[in-house]
Amino acid sequence: MERTITQSFINWKQKLNHKPLIVRGARQTGKSYAITAFGNEYFDGTTHILNFEKRPDIHRVFEQNFEISRIVSELEILLNKKIIPEKDLLFFDEIQDCPKAIVSLRYFYEQMPDLHVIAAGSLLEFTLQDIPFPVGRVQLVNMYPMSFYEFLKATGNAIAADIIIEKPKELPESIHTLLTNELRKYFFVGGMPECVKTFVETNRLADVFEIQSDLINTFRQDFVKYAGKADSSCLNSVLFNVSQKVGEQIKYTELADGFSNVTIRKAFDLLETARLFNKVRAASPSGIPLGASAKEKKFKALMLDIGLMANLNGLNISKEFMKSDLLSVFRGAMAEQFVGQELLSASEANLYYWARDAHGSTAETDYLIEKQGKPIPVEVKSGKSGSLKSLHLLLNTYSNVENAFVFSDANYGQIPEQKITFLPLYFAASAFKTD
């Protein structure tokens, strides 16, 4: 299946002064597949795959010292293949199982810069917390579940896929309806590669739900790897309750019963580190960068994947799937999850939201993003502009905000005098291309 991250890999390969590349992402998002496919297609030589989970014998190679010529020589013996700089790709998979291999990446850059090295692993962030990170000696790239664009490509809708990454515009009603119907499928299939593959092969949502349940169980089995860091039942409660509260401000006390705030916060932070969800912090649109005003204690959360979110919540598919308005599915939380997931994947930047500071105020916008050095509020709403009270309040309060996006089931439209652009949900990833 085609992955857009491949272009990032190509750009990295073409750099004259390329550094070892670390691909970060949650479990089962397709890191190993995408890297292997890239190596096989774009390198003239061999893609050497070293899986540190399957080959614990390889760990010893990195124990003695970080003399890269020695390391490569020993790896060649273990692999029974020559490793040729400039022609070959060296892929360290499940590198979190060998922390010294992570440390070695800086020395690959310094001692053998012509060799292309990529590293990836599950729960990699936990290992990175405990070792000296090779700052300035590696390049990082994030990998997410398959986007709606990638889903359309995988399901044989290549022309439709190309439309949604173009500059947004009003589409014929027939095309608008087709894209909305395909998006309804994506809401429940999601972007985990195995789920998309299963849907392409069987066209049965029931088969997809079984895969999603298996993936969630895999994530839960990882909880034992957090032993001594958090209570497994607390982790399970936090995972479930965060999935129910997409779009809502998070309060730790509401995420697990019978546990202290300290315990719940620890569980939340661990699951965030495992990339099962992303923190979306409140920030002010008064200036750029938005992160400068972001608040650590006021935040929402965005799940890893919309399909897994639907599964965790046990949505009544026969009821929810048939709803004509995607904004009404699961009280609108699915639409907000989708827009956030697409924005995050497309921009590689942190997401924020705005909430008025006044005591007792409930005014807030769903997201805040940065585009061309400007803050842009984002709303995911049904209805006309007259019902967007919080958005109008923001626009009237902050004169530096020149445009706002409103995502809905409706077709493209603009109200220039109100500084609002209306976008169909399926254009979420291309929002940054809007004038």
C-alpha cells in the first residue's frame, strides 16, 4: 500500500549530508513495511534488515565500542553480505531492544556518513528517555496511521485521492457525495494498515473490527512492559476514557475510578509516550509560535486512530454508520477526531486549541493551527456561521487572526467579510493549501 511518508524518505536519501534517520510512531502503523519497501525500490544495492527483537545475538556487536568500521565488519559476517555505502540501506528494526545501537547512530554519522541508516521500533520513546540521545547527529520523522488520502489510494479511488490533496474548492455534488460516503467508511475502518488491508480484501467491516480488537489487545499486552511505572488496570481505564472524551478538556479524576491523580497522570503520560494518543494543549492565538502560550494543565486529547477510537467505544455500527450527517456520529467526536488526525499527519506540527480564560466561560474552538506564520482557528461544526459563537468571539477579540476554517458535511464556501472558509471534512489534510 502506498504511504506518503515515502517522499520524506526520498528527500532524506537525496541529501548530501544525510544523518541516520529515526522513524517514530505507534505500534502497527506500518513503519517496518514502509521502510523495507522504500529500501527495495530506491536503493541500487541491498536493504539489510537487522531486527534486534528477533536477533538478540546482534546486540553483542554494539557492546564493545562504537568503532563503526568494526561494527559494520561484524554485521557483514552475521548477515553473510557486504554492506556497501552509497548503494545499500542499513535498517535497524525494533532498535529499542538494543539501546547501544541507538547511541551508535551518532557514530555512524561521524565515521561512515556515506552509509544510509534508518532505525525504527515500537515503544521507542521509552528507551530514548533512558539513554543519551544523539542530538544533532540524527534526523527524526514521525509516522502516523494511514490518512484518508492513503485510504482512498488503497481502496482503488486514486483520482478521488488526488482531489482531496489539491487546493480546496467547491466540487460537483456527485463528487462531494462520493467523497463523503468514502469518508464514512474511513470513520470506522480507520488508518491502521492491517485494518485497511483487511477491508480492501474482504469489504467487510465485521472483519475489520476483529483486527481492531486484536490491535487494542496488543497495546494492552504492552502494559506489562510499563511494569513498575503504572498500574495496568489504571492504564486500561485511562485508554478507554480518553477515547470517550475526544473533543473535551481532560480532567484526570474522570479517567479512572479508585486511583489518585498522581497515578492517573502517570498512566496518561505513559500512554501518550506510547503514542496511543496526542495531547492538544490550550493556547492563545495572540502570537506565534502557538507553543509559547500553550498551557500544560489545560488540554484535550486526540486518539492515535479514528477506527480504534470507534472500536474502543463499542459504537453501534448499524446505527452510527447509517447517519447521513457525519457530524452526528458519536456526538460529533468522530468528526473532530478525523480533522485533528488529518491535520496532525499533514503538518507534522503540534496541535492546539483556544479556550477563553474568563471564569465560567465555555467559549472555545476545536483547534488552533499555524500556517505561514499566522494563527488559524479551526472548528468542526454543523450549521451556518451564525451558530459559531465561540469562533466569532475569537475573531472579534484577536485582530491578528485573518482567517478561520470551519469543517462540516457541506460543500466548500467562503464568507470573506467574516473571515471564514467553510471546508468539507475530506479536505482536512489540504487545509494548509487554502489561501
